[in-house]
Amino acid sequence: MHWYEFDEVEVIQAMYRFGQDYEREECDVRAIRSLIKTMNLTAQQAMDVLEIPAEQQKKYLRLI
């Protein structure tokens, strides 16, 4: 098998996982912003309420 040959199913699965991750990230950002606005929470408090893992919180702070 050459480097340019690929399994079509694996490519489709990878694209699907990427889409899920992206959609999840967008939903989380919207939820964080909503909690900040409606509940007067800090970004940190909102992420804690949503149980966003500590290792991902820096990423979300950049996105909100």
C-alpha cells in the first residue's frame, strides 16, 4: 500500500469525528456564554457548572 492509498471508511469516520468535536465545541461555547449572561457567572464558574474538564478550559477561555 502506498502512502496515498487510504481506506475510504476510515476517512469518513475521521471526518465524522471531527464534525462531532467541532459541533460539541460550538455548543459548549454557546452554553458558557449563555450562563455568563443569564446567570451572571464568571467564565470559570460557567465551565464548572457544565463540567468541562480542567485541561480543556484554557481552550474555551480563548473561544468565548
